[in-house]
Amino acid sequence: MAGVLAVACLAALAAGVAGSGPAPQSDVRTTKADRPELGTLPVVAEHRYRIAAKIRPLLLFWVGKDDVGGARIRWRKGDGGARGYDALIGSDPARAPRKINRWGFILEEAGPAGARIVGIMKSSDEQTLDEATSRVAAEAKGSVVFKMIESAVSRTEAVSKVTVSTVPRDYSYRELDALVDVLTKETTPPKIQKTPVPPGGRTGLLSAIIELLQDGVQTVKRTGKAPGRKGLGYVYYAKQYDLTRVSSNIERNATYGGVVYPSLLKSDFQVRARAESWSESFTIVCGLDGPLAEIPVFLTYQPRWWFKAEMVLDERQVF
């Protein structure tokens, strides 16, 4: 999923499935530094997920492991119609093969005065399995790079700054606050980028996804039929994107993560950067009725031909 994660950080999990290696060291001491607020609106709902990762080294079959990490999605709401969402997704070094550590965080909050986005991710732009394995080896020697993007979004423009920092040790997704303390002390000036917001564009990827899930569920309730194709624009850092619900179908008594759900909506999505041929696809299955209406219970994402990741609802995950 472009711009996040929110699932793009999962791509390098495949390096962990490929072999074995040393575990990162940890000596966490979280302090209260002057840092960007990671959420100012009250949290009104939260759901947690476990992650499975699979690789296909020879194009013949998939090899993978379940429960290699966790994810948390939170819904926020404030006065005056203010709304927000945040997602924290990553591998758990204690559970993942090779003690692999890949994760990302994104926060979107929007109100009458505008919107703000904070994105934090581990650098993971590998295109092949060999590149991913090499990156893991380099990180084991102390070369760990994180990025933090902070954006202020108005109706017409997003002004973003990105901080790139090589940190002294590896940080896991459970050390989000501690890492932000380190990133805010980076002395290299951040890069500033101004990008027009597409007409009618949404705050960000999370907001666009949730709106299309809500639209899909309401369409089923109104018509009894699965919704068709629909797209929304948004901006993230230096690019404009289009999120499109390509297709969808209703599922009855389907099983995900060992749980049978009586009524679900399965939707295929595509993210495309405007003016580029680049695109990525993913699938989300959400509830249609009851307390899980509009809530994702399963997500699958395949950013590379050799790798895919799955998220399944599991409230037992610990953060």
C-alpha cells in the first residue's frame, strides 16, 4: 500500500523468511522529548491483527510463516467533525525468522482547520530477494535508516518535510516513541516538498480506504448487491495518488484466521501514482453487520512477485 503501510513496510519481511541471522539488541529508554504529537484526537476504536509472510523463491510455490508480527489500527474522533486514523504495522523480532525487524507507522487527522499526517517507516526499497537479504545483513552491522514525514494538508496543498536518519541501533514497532525522540534530534535539515491536493482529494491513504469500505458496506445494505468500481484521490509527500476499488463481492460464512464470519465484503483495491505507470494492488475483507461492520478482518498485499503479506484480525496481539 503506497505511502504507508501502512503496508509497504512489510515488503522486507521476506528477507526474514529466507534464512537466519542475529537478533537486534535493545536497551529501550523512552523519554518525553519535544516531538510531533502522534495523535491529538481521542481514540474511539481499536483493532489488532497478526501478520503472516510468504516468499516464492523459485516461482513454483510459496513458503511462509504465520504470526511473524502485528498490526494495530485505531479510529479517532474529536469535536467539530474532526476525525483521524492511525496504523502501526510491523514484524516482531521475537517471532519473525532471522529476528527480522521491519515496520511502519502512519497517522492522519483532519478537522475544519486542515489536516496533518505523520509517517514513520524503516527504509525498505528492495526490489529482489537478494537485495532484501543484503539489507538485513547491513542492518545487523549497525546501518539502520528510518524516515519520518510530517505533512500539513489544506484543501489545495500539502506541505511536507521528510527527515532521514541513520540511527545507532535497530528499533522495533513497540519503540515508536523512543524512535521519534531520536529522529527529532537529527541535525541534517529536512527536505521540504509542496504538492497540490487533487480536486476533491482525501487527507491520505487511510482516510480514502476507510471511506471506500464504508461506501461498500452501505451500498450492500441499501441495494443487497456488492458495490462496483470507485476511485478517490489523495496526496502523500511528493506525489498525487488514486485509490480505486476495482471490484468486490459478498462472502457468506467465510473463514479467516480460524474464525467463521457470517457476512463479509471482499474488495480488491489498486493504488496508482498519477502520471506514472507504477501501481500496487491489495485486498481487504471487512464485516457487513454487527460490531465488525466496515472493520477489516483480513488484508493481503503482494508488493513483489516473490513476496506477499497477510493481516488477520487477532485482538490478542500485544503492543
